[in-house]
Amino acid sequence: MTGKRATIWTFVLTSVALFMVVLDNLVVTTALPTIQRDLGASIEDLEWTVNAYTLTFAVLLLTGAALGDRFGRRRMFGIGLGVFTLASAAAALAPGVGELIAARAIQGAGAAMVMPLTLTILSDAVPPERRGLALGAPGISIVHLGGATNIGHFLDLFGPHGLGVRLAGLCDAAEEGHFRRALARAGVGSPLSRADMEALGFYVCGADLEEELIRALGVAAVERVIRAQGEIRSLRIFQQMPAWQGQSPERQLHRFIGTRSGRKSLYARLLVSALDLARVPRPLDRVLAHL
């Protein structure tokens, strides 16, 4: 196979694999009401359907990249793609919620091998002067870090010492110092202040993005989202707890969304969907404008 043909096939295969991984999560999120109806799933079941994938993906992401470096990127990419494909078929055929959650966890493990190896394989196959075009310079890709502590790995991969693509990001206030140090170590810049970070394209949320979304939407709109999920009674019970009586409605909502594993991930998507584009929180608005 000629070098040009090999590059084209590498581009096609890695693009299809990345598309499968990204599309799967979007499809599952959209299908949650159908899963609830057809499989009789509870809210907790739906949360685990989403989180089983996210947790294994986040935990194994760095391991997938390390396995590629040790045993060969193409080999581990193929194994990861096979695991992901078989798990996807198992999820589609799952007779119950338990089997679906197990299949989603295995999907996350496969995706954790595919995601970090896709761009490195493509980068190796394309000459440096053409990598911008091959990696889709006119477009935008959103990468889930799987935790703030992973920022250094992604900066090494995509930053000036890696693929050299344009970067931007969001972090919570508690993670700001970690992001600054990682940006400096990766050679992206030496941000000494929040303004320096913003000049580099990295923006800080108040407490977190959920707090920003609650503030932008308002209490009534957030409660409508919670009511649509059948959890308004749980919210009212939570608001009557002694520790939260007298707190502002915004603080109550923020804490309620974070009270159970997976609830933040679920409501983050729902709140973004309900957001008026004229009232996008500043950090999210600025990071999109930077791109």
C-alpha cells in the first residue's frame, strides 16, 4: 500500500472510530426516556446508564494511552475498537437495565483505549505541515478530561509539544491553581492571574459550571427541569432538611444536584438544553468565543 493510500485509510478508520465513540454518548443521552419506558428504569438506573460509561472511561483513559505506548498504538486501538463494538451490540440487545449498565461500563473501557490513540495514530501518519488539515483545524472537538488531574496529559498531547492545536477550556474555581501549573509545565503559557488564563483561552467557573447554569436559568426554570425528571418531591424533602432550611434556593438546588452519584452529569446536560442562548454563563460564552 502506498504512503498516500495508507494515510487516507488511517484517516478514515480513526475518524469513524472517533465518531462512533462520540456519537454513542449523545445517542444514549437522547434515548434515556425510551430506556426508562421500555426497560422500566428508575432515575437511579438512568444515572448509572450514563455514569457506568463515564466512570470507566475516565478511570482507564490514561491507562489506555499507556498501553498503546507499551504494546503498540495500532494494536491497542484495534483491541479497544473491538471491545467498544461488541459492548455496543450487547447494550443494544440488553434484556434489562442491569445488563445495559454492564455493557455501558465495558463500552467506556473500550472508548478509553480508542480516544487517546486516535489522534496520535493520525498524527504519526500525516506529515507535520499537513496535520492541521488532517486534524480538522476549521472545526471544534470537545474532549472530556475525566477529572482535572488529567489536564496535564491532554496538554502534552494537544499542546505546543504535541499536536500543536488551538486549545481552550473550562475549570472550576477549586481547580484553577492546578490548571495554571499544568499550563506552565506544558509550555502553553505562564498564567499568574485569572486574566492571564483567559488570555490563553482557559476560563474559570464560580463554584462549578452547574452553579453558573443555575444562576443563568433561574430557580423557576431549574425546578421545571427537575419536575420533568419526576424528582420535584425529592427536592422538596431535601429543602426541608435542617441543614438546608434557610439557605438560598440557588444553594439548595446546587447541593441537590450534587447529592447523588451521576445526578450532576444528568442535570448538566438537561440544564444546558434548557438554556436561553441569550443568557449563556460568561465562562462558557467566552470559551466558545475564544474558539
